[in-house]
Amino acid sequence: MNRKMQITAAVVFILIFVIMLTDTSISGSLDAMSWPSEGAVLIRNFGSNDNGMPVLGMVFGGGAEILAAEKGEIIFSRNRNDSASRLPSPFGAWTAIDHGDGLISIYSRYNDVSPEDKSLSGEFTLTHIEKSQPIAESGTSGWSAQKGFYFVIFDRRERHWINPAMIITPVQKTRPPQILSVDLKNDQGLTQSRSLSQGRYTVSVNTISPAVNPVTGGNFLVPHRIICLINGSEAGALNFEAFSAKDGVLMVYRNGLVPAKQIYSNAPSYEAAEVFLTRGQANLEIIVQDLAGESRSFFNWLVVN
């Protein structure tokens, strides 16, 4: 099974699981969550373009202990060879914790839990767990290419995948985002010329957010927001805060809901806007922002014939 099929199956699997749950939620207040590991390295963050499909959580690499991001109730847990559930499990061994207020955290692709740990026996039970309490060790169960684990936060009230960085304790950020390329594409194909014909174009941005700290290990991550302006007016604002599903289609917010397939089709770039350029001069500006408040801008004067 190729990488894109694996990612698609994982998205469907999460959606099936959360639909199975009732709409009721354990009551309680939620403080800022903690990182789900003290030793693993974040190699892909929420919204990353992984071969044309978005990452719906955080992918950690390396061998480390997995910790509960917040206190809550274990509502589902299974080992990779658990025969009690007939659901396919691209996540391998995984656990879901209800934190109240509709938020669920999911930890997957780890090594099987110890048989002595009766709270994670693979049965659908309600068992309390404390913040930063160990869940399991990083592993290679499920459809994983390397040792690590996959961390997802889902809002079952709003049916949204939430960017964990929005509610997790922030880590030190030292460098602003980088804009690697900006491309305009029309029906005839890709063009990078400053002299363009009048018409409709899609604006694709390849950008990374370097982060040097113990959690990211210097990996390049996707920033928080990409804004496209034409002559000072906003033409598109792509946000990596939350994704949703509508009629079975994964949707991304860019001045309204847009299918993720459209936004992520030109990997590793992101479709930041659709614009119509009229004859004359046009000032194209791209602004990339991260959660730390740092930004990077790109300017290009276009001649439209």
C-alpha cells in the first residue's frame, strides 16, 4: 500500500471512530495541554503536506515514553494484535482519551502496552488517567515507516481535527518562517514570469518554519498561516488551525471551506489563493506567519497583458 493510500485510510479510520462515540462528553475544564512526550522529536506537524495529503496531528520520531497530554478518561484502547475489534487499524496500537468539552486525544503506532497494565487492556472501558501519566513506548505498530508515534486531537462536538499547537504548551521558537518558492499557475500550466496574460491563476506557496528546540530537533515544520494579497487586498488566507469533514470530504479553511485535495495537490506546496489578474500592474504579496508571532513576506510586481 503506497503512502498516500495509507494516509487516506488513517483519516477515514479516525472519522469512523469519532462517529461511533456518543455526542455526550465528560464534563470538566481544560487547561493548556502538555507535550505528549519529553524525549521524542516532532518530525511532522499539523497541516504538513505529506505527498499531497495533510497531516492531521503531530508525528513524532524516536524511542521515548508517550505521556497523556491532559487528564481524562480512557474511552478506547487496543493492541495491534487485538482481535476483539474488527475495525482496520492503520494506527496499530492506539489509545483515545476524553478530556471533556468534546476534546479527544489519540495516541497511536506505539509498542503494545504491558499486559500488567489493566487500564489499557484493549477493552472499551472508562478509566481515569492523569496529566503526563505514561501510556506506552514509541513503536512501529500500524502503518509507520519508523519508530515513533502519532498524536491527534479531535473535537467531536464540532467534528474538527484541531491543531495541537493551538492548545498545547508552546515551546521556544528561534527563527522566522522561510518562503522557498511562490508559483502562479493557469490553465496552460506553471508560470513564474513577471509578465502574465490576463486571467485566473492559482497561487502556490512552498514554505517551512524552522524550529530549533528539543521537541522539533531542528526539523522544518509548516507555519500557522499563509496570506496572499493582490494590490494590498487579501485574496486568500490559508489557516492551519483546524480541519473538518463535509459529506465525507476533508476540508481546509481558506476564506471558507475548500477541499484538502485542492490545497495539497501540488506537494510540497500549498494552494494559498485563487486570483483573477486584470491588465496592468499587480503587486503580489505573500505573508507567512507562525504561532510565535514571527512572519516572513514575499513581494513581486507583475505585468499583466
